[in-house]
Amino acid sequence: METRPLIFDCDPGQDDAISLMMALSPPRDGQAALDIRAITVTAGNTTLNKCQRNARMIAQICAQNGGSKNIPIFAGCASPLHYPLATAEEVHGIEGLDGIEIFEPDVPLQDEHAVDAIIRLCRELDEVVLVPTGPLTNIATALTRAPDIASKISELVLMGGARREAGNITPSAEFNIYVDPHAAEIVFNANIPKTVFSLDVTHIALIQDSHVNRIEALQTPLSGILTKMLRSGYAEYDRAKFGTSGTPIHDACTAAYLFRPELFDFRKVSVQVETQSPISRGHTSVDFWGMTDRQKDTHWAIDVDQAEFFDLMIKCISAYAKT
Ligand code: RIB
Ligand code: CA
């Protein structure tokens, strides 16, 4: 289990929300809580303003139900480095969190910009693991503005990209990379060890009705909220699009890895990002067979133990308060 300090960078979005619910879950079975120092927010699934509100909502729900408390939340970049913002309300709903009753959270938004917070925390801490699950604009901006922090980032654990699964926003690009390919290019070129959960693995770990029924059967306030979200339009979108019986919970792979890395199989690769082509912008070109002499600095997840993955998710959710 991960014990290093963590910064989650996200664009909530239902799957970001589930990843946060897992990451913020109370200690259980002798397993400590994760050491989350900050939640930073970027635009992506919806606008920055709605994503930051959604992050604060999820943090409040988790804290009120026995999860980690008082984790500072920072808003970051409202648009990609060069392209106009593309959002995904058709997937996540107009508020970015289909299935959850929207409220104005008491959890405050910090005044400090997310990029400044990332730079400050990287400089203050001996080391830090960054866990981005949205477009990589905040991360890339921090690395560009303060190159010295790269040596303090011991691992980047990110959801994004695709090799075998091609794309989910265009025929050849995954959403997070597509939205800001210039940021992704900076991140993938950075001299930082990366662990990547692309569509190649997130399209394996598909949540089924049987898993949702198990979550519902927990009969806790948080499991009830999660059940409604998992039975919303979000769950139907991917099933209809890809013709699958289940729904990918993309970002939850990052949280699961932090608790149980052994659930995943990886391949060491190098990755390049297409930034210009109107057809293949955001494509991740993964050197899977050693066709180049580029440094293989990326662990690319290629498989996951589905049963154990969802047992872990349900175990995290079951750790929240019963009343
Ligand atoms: O392509 C899936 C990714 O894009 C997920 O992180 C989802 O939340 C959206 O950000
Ligand atoms: Ca996301």
C-alpha cells in the first residue's frame, strides 16, 4: 500500500468521484488511510468551476461519513495550454456528476492556485506522488514553471491514453490526452517515472450490475449516494457506445493501484503524444515492442484482476460510516 504523500489532480466526473471515494476511505483491516496532501482540480469533464465544486462535494460527503478530513482543495487551469476546452457533459451530465443531488459544499476552495500549490508542496516535501485523472494542464504548467520539482516527484500515477483500445473521444485518442495533448506531451517527456492506466486496462475493469447491487446492499449513506451515481446516465453511456454489459470506472484504477499495485500487470514502454494532427490529436504512440531507442520510463497497465479490483472498491466503500 502507498505510504508516500499524494496529490490528486482531477476533473470530477463520476469516475474521478469514485476514485476519490476510494482514496479518501477510512482505514480498514489494519490498512491505513492514504496520505493525501491536496486535491487539485482542472477543467475537463465539465468546466473548472463545476469540477472544483464537484471535488468539494465529494470531499465533504467522504469527510461526513468517516473518511479523510480537511484535505485542501485548489482550483487550477480553466483551459488547456493551446486548444479550447473540450468537455464531456454528454457522459457525465450538465453538472458533471449525473446521479448525485448537487449542493453548495461547506468545504472551502483554497485561494492559492492549484499550480502554485503543486509547486509549493513539491518543494516542501521530500518526495510526492502525483495522481492526475483529468487533462494534464495543471501538471504540465507546474513542471514548466518550476522544472526543479521534477526531482521531487517520485511517480506520476495517471489515467489517460490508449494503445489497443484506440480512443473514446476520437477514433484514436482518449479524452484526457485529447483535451490537452500539449500538456500530455510535456508530462510524457518529463524525466519522471510514470504509471499509466489507459483505456487498455480501464476497458477491462467494467463495473457490472452485480457489483452495484453489492454496493447498494451495504446500506450506508455513502453507498446509497454511490449507487445512485452508478445507476445514472453515466453508467449507460459507455455501455451503449461500446456495446458492453458493464461500465468503465477509469479513474478508480489509480486509487486501486495505490492500495494494491499487485492487481495490475504492466509493460515498460515509452510514450509519445500527437499534438498537431486534426485527425489524431491526442493519440498516445506507445512503443510497446522497442521500435525506438527512447527511454522506457512508463509502466503501461495491460491487465487487471477484475474480481479483486471490485472487491477492493467495495471494501473501500464498506469502510465508511454505517449511519
Ligand atoms: O477517458 C476517460 C477519462 O476522461 C476519465 O478520467 C474521465 O473522468 C475523463 O476525465
Ligand atoms: Ca477524470
